[in-house]
Amino acid sequence: MSAEAAVRAPGTAPAEWFTRAVLRNGPLGGLVALVAVMAVLSRDFLHGRNLLNVGVQASVTAVLAFGVTFVIVSAGIDLSVGSVAALSATVTAWAATSQGLPVVAALPLGLAVGVVAGLVSGALVAYGRLPAFIATLAMLSVARGLSLVISGGSPIAFPSALNHLGDTLGGWLPVPVLVTVAMGLLAALVLARTYTGRAMFAIGGNEEAARLSGIDVKRRKLVVYALSGLFAAVAGIVLAARLTSAQPQAATGYELDAIAAVVIGGASLSGGSGKASGTLIGALILAVLRNGLNLLSVSAFWQQVATGLVIAMAVLLDTLRRRSTR
Amino acid sequence: MTGVNDDVRPGREGPPGRAELLRVEGVTKAFPGVKALDGVDLRLLAGEVHVLLGENGAGKSTLIKMLAGAHRPDTGRIVVGGREVAVRSAQDAERLGIATIHQEFNLVPGLTVAENVFLGRQPRNRLGLVDRRTMNERAARLLERVRLRVPPTAPVAGLGIAALQMVEIAKALSLDARVLIMDEPTAVLTSGEVATLFGIVRELRDSGVGVVFITHHLEEIAALGDRVTVLRDGRSVAEVPASTAEDELIRLMVGRDVTEQYPRRRTPAGAPLLRVRGLTRRGVAGAPGFEDVDLEVRAGEVVGLAGLVGAGRTEVARAVFGVDRYTAGSVEVDGRVLRPGDVRAAMRAGVGLVPEDRKAQGLLLDAPLHDNLTLARLHRDTRAGLVDRRAQRREAAAMAGRLKVRMSGLEQPARTLSGGNQQKVVIGKWLLAGVRLLILDEPTRGVDVGAKVEIYRLVNELTAAGCGVLMVSSDLPEVLGMSDRVLVMARGRVVGEVPGGDQGPAAQDAVMELAVRHAEGTETGGETGGQTGGEAGRQTGRETGRQTGGDKGNTSAMEGSDVG
């Protein structure tokens, strides 16, 4: 498709070519356009250090969003990931700092909490036949409440061994970016190559057809939400490492950023489509926008307005793109 | 349907004196990878019923979508009332007096009949509010014309499929349409409803409306049509009078002679493959039950399952495949009892099901063909959690080639294939899963003549290779022609067996006799009693369509009309 755009490029006005390139290349085109605009508007934007900073800012959203991608591809939704991230980090810190467990035990415990939360949501959806919106809305509340209960409402210091996850290697490479890349590759592998990944597309595309073709729909849904919980736990731990403490109110509202990243990345909320690369681009678009607007000293209030507009624009462009290729 | 065939009027070949309403000239339309239309001409006169005939995928849908403003031609002209026009939107079509009744209705279930008829054009009073009284009065007059006896204030949600269609026609009438396009309007109607529909279409025709009528039922052409335009591979290949012989029409449509309609080649039956004993389930709302069903399918055998709608055939098929549970009885494959309600157990034993509603139950409509073809073998292609996608593509490509699926490539979404090709993909999915007992539920519904014969050939290939086939079908000639034995069900029970191979009227009568006698007291029984076997065959097909189609009509109306 991009080859086609390139072939047609000569003879068309640059503006038209630009629009077409954005339309044809979808989210990536949008990211490139946004970066170009920011680079023109702010001299500091393109500095390597700033770009890595964007990567760090995108990391938590991206990891959460990779998990949410699984759920959205299978035509579900997960509103609980922000709370689950906070709960996992809180449990990890509580086990290591308050209870004195070694980090090698506390970390798996924190990850397990994410998986269990996902399994509970998944069981409510698959076996309890609750709408995913409701089941995960309930989990959003429960997980947030539990992290407040466990922490008593105040931050717990994160074990220093784990704080390295928020470090910068060799003075330039931030570990959160590495974690994002690793989780992104894992998500891409799951989606494209594993049985569960292919089943997600089938379930999201047509659940009844999937069931009648021998996909164990209920069990796969459990796995899907458990994966989402696991990714949320990783995101929560990375966030706590950056802040060097687990805060019970951390990551509030991040589930919406994660969903926005998935949708900007080209996935359909009605299921059956989605890519890890698209989700990463979606998270980067959100981070570039925030970083750029910060550099331009745009007020936080107007930043929210801009973010909303970009979400609407991105999905609108994607819809137009799909329609033009139909 | 009595009286349909003897309605022969003089001059029905379309005398040249009539005004031309619509002309399509040399229209072409290409979609990515497919040339949907490749030079189509069509001429519609005032006061004629013009049948548009062609296999699935011949371009009928694209053509009528073009006239409805959903697609625009790449080249060629559309002339309405002597002027060349561009139909860019549904509103343009409306202004030009072209109304289209699609197979999937555009009605809003939650609104009343009158609100649907005047949707978006409700009469207003001086305050700008909807003038309900005027609207209902005007709707009542329109309903009178289409002989629909429901109050204009009735919600559309509760109406049957025939009534929904009449509401659509009333809507077209309210627009004062000069050109009415009907896409397979009879596919989901009972004979009685078809007769009413034909009456209304004739009235419209006599009042000067030009009707474009699409149907797969050849006998309807002579009964209702004046002229026929035949499409093949996106081209209009002939314009002939409606009195043209059916064989000739088939030849024009398929491009060759279809000599054997039911090319069943019997293979000697081997060991019992499937044995169902005493299968019982109580009916629930929307799904009839079945009782004490015994049946056997041997290797190399095709066993047909015939009967009226609601006889429980589909339910038995689903229970055998483990989709639904049953309260008593057992299903054995190769002498081993299957766990009830376990699709995967059935699949492991080599059973596959081609479901009744391929779009809702058989396909991932927006997924590429290779994903659809390999869906049922996903497990088998998985090693240590990882799917061998390369092997999957290879297998899918080989199967698509073997089945001669007409596609632009394996990446093409299943939604964009014609009905016959979609069905081939669903069957191919099971062939790739290594099926040994294939259950086909209405395998050729909405499938054109050419693809039908290809599907029958596949059935022959399967049985020649020692597989067994259980075929549920409401098409009596088909189920008799393709089966080695036909079991007849009525009211959830197997009430008799008829030998297959002979699809003549006597055999059809024998099946209907069994089906109707044991379903005594039902409306269908009374209606079909005095008719010939052929008529009765159509009857069962239509009845089935009405039930499933009714639901479909409602959902699609809710989803809007973005299909395709």
C-alpha cells in the first residue's frame, strides 16, 4: 500500500500527498506527522535525551496497552489495568519492605497478583457471562480498594533491587524502554504465533464460529484476561521503580490511556483486529503529544483538550483509511 | 401459489412502445483484486418486471448497489428518464425514484411501522413536531396497498419476515418510486406469501412501475417476469424473454450445460461410523426439542435428514456435534461414546459441522481466507504453544486451489466472497481438519447452481474416500438426489426412512407424506396437504428461511446497512 502511495506521489500537490500518506499508512503516518510538527515547533524536541524521555513516558502506558490489546482483539475490554498495576506494585512493596520477603519472592508474588486479578475478571466474563465492561469495572474498584487497604493509604518504599528497573543504563539507555521493547516483542509473538493469540482473533471475529470450530472459547478468555493482568503487573512494577515507591493511588485513569493507545494503533473495539506494533505507536503518539506540549509550555489543562482531539482524529483517520480501502 | 403459472398476458416480451425508465450502459466496477462488473447493460421499461439472473458473484449485488448509490461505476453510464445521472448516495437514488429492497432489511426494530415507512421524512405539524396522526393515516393507506394487515402503530420488532418485506415495499411506495429493485425477495417467504408478493408486484407493474427482480428460483421467472437479463462473470451476456426455457437460462447463467443436477456417485457403505441412540432433549423457547432419535451413518454413505421446520433436524445435528447438550441417549463415533456438549471431543473423533447460517456461525467474516480455512486445525498446527503459520498458509492455499475458491488471494476477507465461495471455504475448513464424518446443515442455501454442483462433487469425493456425510436439507430434490438414505423427522422424532437417489415427484411426495402426517395440526401441514411434491419441497425450504431469516432481518436492521 505504501508502494502504491509512493508511485502516485509525483504529480500530486505536496499537501495532498501528505494527507494520502497519512491515510494510507495509518497510525505510523500519524506518529511521523506529529513528530515532524513537534520538531518544527520546538528546538529541544529532537534531542536524543528528550526522545528517550518520551520513551520512558510512553513505557507504562505501552505495557498496559499491550495487555489490553489482547482483550480488545478478542472483542472484550479491560478497565481494571490501572488499578491492577497499582495493586501488583503495592503487594510487591508490601511483601519486600513491610514483610521482609526477599525480592526474588516478592516480585513473582506481585506478578501473580496481576494474573489472579485477570483470572477473576476472566472467570466473571467467560463463566459468569458478565459483560466485560462490568466485570472489569468491578475489578477496577476492588483492586484499587485492596491496594489502599494493604498500604493503609500511604506509599510504601519500593525494594532497592527493583528500583533498578527505573534506572538508566550506561548513562543513556532507560530500563523502562528496554522493558517496553521486551514486552512488546512478547505481545507480538503471542498475537501472531501462539494458539491463544490466533484464538483471540477468532473469538473477536466471530465467537460462535470460533466455538463451532473447536476453539475452547471460555478457557481462552481466561488466558486473555490473565495475560492482561500480567502485563498490568509489569507496568505497575516499572512505574513504582521509577517513582521508587509503590503508591496506592498510582496509575489512576491509565486504563483509558491504554485503551486509547490500542484504538489509535488501529485495533477495532468490536474485536478481531489489532497489532502490538500499532499499540506501541498509539502509546508513542500519546507520549509525544504530552512531551511536546510540555516543551511548548502548553498548560496541563489545554493538554487534556489536545489529547482528546488527537484520539478522535486518529480514530477518524483510521476509519477513513479503512473505508477508502474497502 | 396457485394461479401463478396460468397468468399469461399477451405482449409480455416488452413491446418497444413503453417508456424507458432506466438504462445502464457498459458499466464497469473494479474492487481491489476483483473486477466485479465488466461491461453491463440493462434496460428497464415502464410497466415491466425485469428479472436479473446470475450466479452468486456474477455481479448482481454490485449492480444494484450501484443503482442504490452505494457504489459508483468506474466507467459506463446510468441513464434515468433519458438523462445521464450520477447516483452518489442513497438520497440521490431516492430523488431519481429508485427504491431498493435489499435482502437484509433496513428497518429499525424499536420503531413503529409508520415511523419506519416515513423514517427521516415524518410529516411535521406547525410546531415542527412529528404529526403522528397524519403519519399514521398515510401509513395505513400504504399498508392497505400492500395488503399488510397490521396497525401503523405496531412496532416492527414483532413482525414476521414477510410483513417486514411489505413494510419495505410500503416505504418504497411512499417515496413514489418509479423503479423498484428487489433482491431475492422470495428467498425467505412461504408459498402463500410469495403469491401475495407476486400480486403486489403485478399491481405495481400495471401502474407503470419498472421492477428489477432478482431470484434464484427459475420457475418464478416465467411466473412473474417479462424479460430477463443474465449476468455472468460481471458481464451481461443475454437479454431474453421470460418465457425462455429453464435449461437455456441455466446454460446462459453458468456458461455451460449443467447436465447432472445431482451427480451423486454411490460408494458401497462400509462400517458404521456414527451411531446415535435414543437421543433426547426437551425443547426450549426458540429451539424445538427431539426425542428418542436413532440414526446411523456408515463410511461412504450420505444420510439425508428431511422434514419440516421445527422438526428438530438442526438441533439433532448440533447435539451430535456437541454444540448443545442432550438429556438422554448417546452418540458414538467408531464405537466410542462422545462426551455430550463437547465440540472438541466430537472434532477429535473426526466430526465436523457446516452450520446452517454460515455468516453467523461458520465464518470470521473480516478475517482473511487463510485464517478461516485453518481455524479448525489450529490445535493441530500448534507445537509447544506456537502455531506453524507457514504450514497453515501452505495448507490453506492448497485447499483454496482444490475447491476452486474464486478469490483475489488468501488475504481477502471472507465477507467479500459470494455465498457459494463462502460455503466452499467453510467446507474446506473441515476438509483441512481431517474430518471423517461431515454434518452439512442446509449446505446449499443461498448458493448458486454452479457452486451447488461443486459442493455435491465434494460430497462424492468425501464418500469415495470413506467418509460419512449427514445432510440436513429442506430442499427435497437435493436431499433425495444426493442421499443414499433419507430419514424424515417430524416433531422431534424420526418418523420414517425413504431410499435416496430418486428425486422425482413420487419420492418427494413420500417424504412430505411422512413429514406432514406426523406433524398434524400445524399450519404448514394443512397448507401443503393438497399440493404436489415439488411445491411441498419449496414449502419446507421457505418455512426454514422464515424462521432464521426473521431473526436475521431484525439484527441486520439494527446494525444498519453497511454490509459489503
